[in-house]
Amino acid sequence: MLFVLKYQKSGGIILENQVKTLRKAAKKTMKELSEETGIGLSSISNYENGYSNPKKNNAKILADYFGVS
């Protein structure tokens, strides 16, 4: 899965992307992932560091790339 729901102690729920986990499992660098998907390196870094989540189009590209839903 590209996204998972995380439950917080406070009772809230956050959506967390799994880009870094999937990339490392595929043994790819951020640069390789960027070049192979056409998604900017800074965007991938932002996804991995939790600064932003992929928009619908990039989420689909990443899901297809990693073979997940």
C-alpha cells in the first residue's frame, strides 16, 4: 500500500505514505526513483520526510511503479 492510516494516542488519525519504505525495499536511491518516475527529486524527498503527500497523479505513478494500490 502506498498509504497507511496511523492512529495517534490523542485519538486522531493521520495518513502516512510509504514511499521511503517501498523505495528502500526496491533498493533504489531517491535520484533513481525520481528519474524512473519523472517525479522531481525534491517532491520525493518531501514525501519521504513527511512534509507533503503525493497528489493523485503522482500517487498513481508511484503505486504503479511499486506495484501497490
